[in-house]
Amino acid sequence: MNGDREMNGDREMKKENTVLSPDLHLSPDLLREKVLRKSRESAATQERFFSENAGRITECAAAMAAAFERGGKLLVMGNGGSSCDAQHVTVEFMHPILEKRAALPAITLATEPALLTAVSNDEDFSLAFAKQLRMLARPGDIALGISTSGKSAGVARALKAARELGLLTVGFAGRDGGHLPAVCDHCFVVPGFSIHRIQETHGTLLHVLWDLVHLLRGEEDVL
């Protein structure tokens, strides 16, 4: 009985090792080098971006902090992975990870599939964010649009509408910025063509902005 159990255990272990270590025609040393190369690329991209944009980031954070202080709220939008980043931003502001940080009002404009598909079906998907923003936003609010290419028509249209409504407009983009610099008060462009490196930098940028907004509101620096 025990011998059968041991044999079954050996078979399971061999099966698990086969699943975890498939023959991908790449040596462990080569895979390790790829891990290190990609992590170095990510670190270098972020170091270069923040070194070049630190002053502009503090200016944007100050403008956002002032808008929140006046009773404004943050409306965030993006597509695909940028939609996930938009939800991430909203959670950070609405539900701070630190008890000593105040919650600040934020809304994601990409979380209502029925509304998004209705606008897409009846009119044009590129209007989906702008239509929501025109209904929900008020002068003095903040609109943040995220697009790794900067070419999202929906994000650009919404930011254009936000400007017309008197909102503070902020953009996260990549490559050459695409349409976003022309419709943003503060636009942060991560140069390059790697979507992953751009998204990784956007993720750090949203954390830095979140932190600075709270510090500028007089809250304790606990991170």
C-alpha cells in the first residue's frame, strides 16, 4: 500500500516537472539573461523618464492637489491594458493603501460594458468616454487619459471634451505622444515602442502622482 503511494507520488512529481520544465529549446542560462535584460531595460526606461520629467510631474501633482482641494474629482479612461491602469488609478485614490492617507473621489469611465457597447453599437466607440465625461464632469474636475500609443481616438476625444468643459487634463502616452499632447495641460510621454516598458513606466508614474498629491495636501510622507 505504502509502496503504491510512493510510486504514485513519483509519477506525480515527474508529471509536475514535465509541466514546469518543458523543452523550449532555451537553456536556463539564456532564459536567466533574458530576465535580467528585460528588467534592466525597464529600470533604464523609468530612470530616464523620471529624470527628464521630475519637474513637470511635480507641477502636475500640484495642479491635481489644488483641484481636489477645491472639491474636484478625477475621471480616468483608457482601453485594454490602459483601462486596467485607469481602474488602478481609481482604486489608489478611492481606497488608499495607507490609513493615514485621505480617500479622494475618482471614477473610471471604462467599467460599464452595457454603456460602452450601446454607444459603440448605436454611434461610435470613440465617443464612449466623451459622452460619459460630459454627463459626469464639472468644471474644476480632473480628466486623466491613458494611451500607450497616444493614438486612441476615444481618449483624445474625451480629453478634448474635458478641456471644453473646463477640466484639468492629464495624459499618459508612449512613443511620440500621438494625439494626446495637443489636448492635455500635462502630458507625459514615454518614448519607445515597447508597450510593456511604456506600461511599466505608466504604473510607476501613477503611484508617484498619487503620493505627491497627498504630500502636497499636507499629509505625512510615510512611504
